[in-house]
Amino acid sequence: MSGPESKGTTFKIVQVSDVHFGGEHVEAVEAAVECIHAARPDLVIGAGDLTKDGAQVEFDAARAWFARLPTPQLLAPGNHDTPFKGPLEIAERLTVPWRRYEARFGAPDGLAFRDERAAVFTLNSARGAQIRWNWSKGAVSHAQTRAVAKRLAAEPADRLKVVVCHHPLVEMLGGPMTAKVRGGEAAAQAFASAGADLVLTGHIHAPFVHAYPYAGGCTQAVGSGTLSVRERGVPPSFNIIETDAKEMRITAMAFERTGFVVWRSWAVNRRPNCAPAA
């Protein structure tokens, strides 16, 4: 059997989010290309808010940038990835909110990456419109939760199981902003019970790692920072996640002057070695 450091059990993810083309940090975005290639990831994940205003030119810039990154890639949209400036854009947002995103990146919901080491599933937590004033907040339907939980539960117990969406499903205390995801707590509990190892998100523009308080506390919520100029107390950043059969190591890489350096790192045990929830 392969050891924990062999290719048979190791899996590396680069997690980016909130690049916000149209408001990107130009130097950081350019430097990230070289740094991400140097990391040699098995999968590049984009956790939403690829654009600033959902404009066609911003989507084109986002597609061109992701085309320069390693493959395979798996992306999910964010609340900024629908058009919303001008009356025609608002009409498009209300009727076909994901048309521009789909033209460049494919389906906004329900995509998957799978190999013998990992199974990764996307979930669209953003909405073109909602029955509440702030449309930027997230929502997860019962149907979405059931579909993702079913796919997670069907995977072998020793396979790394990951969910990708834009909004943190459970609020992070002390974070720079809130997501207030409708259906988020129920989804987090269902995914934990179905054996998810990681739920990867963006939205708050700050890296974090915390365990869900469900199913033994073995599911880790991991947020990545922003590569835009919309910083919230953290430099432009992205995450490198390295996993093996026993452990998951998350490193937030932050941009300083001309390149990326380690900003913060976490190490957490994988199932069944994670500590019981208190």
C-alpha cells in the first residue's frame, strides 16, 4: 500500500477567490500565476467573485487569467458574477443571471472533479435576486444540499471529499463581514454528516480555517482571501492546501511588494484522526 507521502494519497489544491477583475490587484494577479505554477497543484479551485461588476470585459479578463493557470480547474460563481450596473444589466440579472458566467466557465452549479484521491463538488451559493434587500448574501436550497450530500456520501471513506462554494456556510466569529447564508447551517451539517473533509469558500476577503461543530468536528471550513484591491485587513492572498492520508495543511500565501510569501498556515487531522468536537 502507498505511504502517506506517495502520489497515491497526496493531493494538492490551489484555492483562489474574489479576484474581482475590473478591480484586481494587478501586480498580485500577475505574480500569482508564477507562484501557482510553482506549487504544481493537482487542482485549481476558483471560489467565486471572479469579476467586480459582472461586465463582459471583466469576464473576458477572468477567463484569460485562468487560462494561464494549471489545469484541471473547478470554479463556482459568486454574487459579483452577475451583471448589475445599468437597467439592461439589472434586467439580465433578474432573468438570466448566469449567462455571462456560463459562456466563459460552464455550468454555475453541480460540477465535479474526481480521481482516486479526491472528489470535489461545486455548489452555487449566489443568487441573481432574493426576497431580501441585500442580494449579495448567500443561499443554499434544500435540493442543492441533498444533491451534494448524496454525492459526498457515495464516495469511498478514504477519498478526500471537498465542497466548493462562494459564501461561508457558517458565520466566522470576528470576520471582516458576514455571509448570512440562508440554508447554510443545514447544508454545513448535512455535508459534515456525509463525510466532507473540506468546504472551500471566499466572499469575506480574508483567509480562515475552522471546524464545523457537527459530526465530530472533522469537516474544516477554509476561506481564501482576495486578489483584488478590496482588501479587508489582509494583503492580496490565496491558499495552497496539501493533503495526505492523515493530515490537511493549509497555507495562506500573501503578496508583499513583488511576490508571495507565507502569511499563515494551519495543520489539521483528517478522519478518523481528527479530535472529537468539544
